[in-house]
Amino acid sequence: MTATWFTALSDVIDRAHLAGGEDLATIVDDAVAGLGMAARPYLVDLPQRHLRSLDGGDPVPIGSTVAGRAFRLVEILPVRDRRTGRPALWVPMLDGAHRLGVLYLVLPEDADAGDPDLHRCCWTLGGALGQTVMSRLAQSDTLNRLRRPRPLSASAELLWQLLPPQTFATPDMTVSAVVEYYDEAGGDGFDYDSSGGIGYVAAFDATGHDLQAGLVCSTALAATRHARRLGCDLSEIATRADEVVRANTSHSRFSTAVLMQLDFATGVLTYINAGHPPPVLLRSGRMAKELVHGRRLPLGLQHLDTGNPTPPPASERLQRGDRLLLYTDGVTEARNTRGEHFGLARLVDTVERHNAAGLPAPETLRRVTHAVLDHQEGRLSDDATLLLMEWPTPAHPRLLPAAQARAPR
């Protein structure tokens, strides 16, 4: 990286320490001005249909534009700036593997938009800005309002403050999740972790469609997260969550859940299904089986099964390249105007088709979620959550290249 690029990157990082969300567009534009460039950041909205400029302007559709393609496929794409005729780049803006938007960079007139060294510098700038945006989201109403085509309900506000980022990756695994309705959801949730050679994913679906559902889901998620961080095994995580949900919510409320742990070294998956739809194992891009074992009552209800011991977790040995699909019943039970459910077969077929196209997990889920919404003409009757986990993370030309080169295969 040249000294001038280093200076630009330092300016973004240093000025962002004391910046609000509304200042970021100016900061990055000022930083690249010394390179003879202009910059405009765009954030993806919560339904992942448009990219929205931090400094105003019309939303840019994700599905039909070069900017959207850069976002969808996580690639740097060259164009000509319509106003100046100068070369320009659309650059993915990431926090880790989480797609936050894109950065539009107008280059000097004599710049080579295909220069690999230029792309590396722009990629680093996009990553630095993405991490800065992510660090400001929790404290910036400006950034949050920008990402919301419609206002959130109180239950959705609670949910989005509690959930981790929608995409996460290490060399060992990628996790991506989508929740709809983004503006009214409250009963569905997800969680994940990767540490100590073990990957963890969970999906939740609390009863109801109101703020109480959000409170039950939040309680179940917090209880499982707390037990996991205490070092509990999967059975104890479920038991402790069952006790917390039962003690702190209405007796008529509960949450279904799937809790999973994957040993990266051996590929052995351990899982518990607390009244949730069975996860789907995808192998070589196709459905291999449903994971139907390890069943127990939903969290908050296990004490009712006094005549039987709590069943142990089930296990499944995965193969490298496998994907696990977790979903809530709001996906498969979505009805169109003819009363037809979206159904598991349609869900699996949609995932398989996008797998065959070689799409990354976040983009696969984005498209599947939109297919579910389109099936019900944009209005779901229940929260719908999808989570896709892949082991290990596929190779990417710029994403974690050094770490992936060192990772065992």
C-alpha cells in the first residue's frame, strides 16, 4: 500500500474515533480527495432490496444494478461515472464477512480501474469503513433510520438490538441468517459462536406475534448464550434455558429451538431439537436428509414431561463442504392467494438452485427469503427466519486469504 493510500486509510480510522454516523460519508470523501478521488458510501437496508446513500439520493436496487452485483457477489466492479465520465469502482463494504453495503469510488481520469494493487487498496478501505459503520450502528439513529424503509415495531427494535450480525465467518465456518418481517418480527431469533475449535448455531421461535413473543425469544436467546459462555455442554445449555424461560415468562409462553455444536476437527455435529422444524443437511448442493433426532419439548415446557428423562443430544458426521439449513415454520407455512404453502420441498428446491449457481451463503439466503415473501405477495402471516451454516468457509480471493491458507483442509 502506497504512502498516500496509507494516509487516506489513517484519516478514515483516526477521524472516525470521534465521529457520529452522519459524519462518515464526509470523512471517507475527504480522505480520498488527496488521491484525486471522490467517495460515496451506501448501506444495505434491512430487507436487503436497496442500497441507500449516506448523503441522500435515490435508493439503488440490489437486484438489477452493477452496485447491487458488487454487493451480491462481494466483488469489486469497474464502471464509468455517468456525471464525469471518469473510471469508477463499486467496492463491497464489509464488517468481517457481514455485507453492510458498497462504497462508490470515482477515480482519477488516468487511473486503471482494473489495477490489482488499486483493488487491494480499495478493498482495505471498504473493510475499514464497514467496520467503522458497524461500530456506530448501535449509537446512531441516523444510520438506523437510513436502513429502515418502514419504522420498526417495539418487538422488532428489541430483536435487532439483541441479534448478532446476520453474517459471520472464520476459516472454519460461515453462518448467515435472515429474519422477516424485519420491521415487525419479535418471536424469531438466532445466535452463533466459533471458539475453541467448536462452532455453535441456534435458531428460536417463540409463541405469539407481539412484544411478549419478543421477550420470550430474547429470554431464550440470552439464557442459552449465558450457559454457553459458562462452558456448559449442549444438554446443560438446553436445561438451563428451559428453567430460565419457565421462571421468567408467562406459563402459556414457550420457544421452540434448535441448538447445534460442530467439532471442526472431526466434523461431528451434535444437536438438540426443542420442538422446532428439523434442520436440513445439504451435501454437494443437494438435500441429503432432515436431521430428525435429538427431540425434546420446547424451552419452557420440558418440566411437563415428568415421566420421561430428557433425551440426549443426537449426532451426525458431516463432510467438508456440507451446509446446514435451519428455518422456522413461518417459512414453510407461508401461503399464497390460492392457499398453497411455500412448503419444505419448495424451500429446498430454491436453496438447491442458488447453491448450483455458486452463490455465497448470504446471497443464497437473501434470494430465498425474497422468494418466500413473493410467494405470499410480500405479507407473511408469521415471522420467518432462515439460517445457513457452511463448514468450512469456501475460498474467496480477498476474504481472509492468509487465514484460509493456514487453515487445515
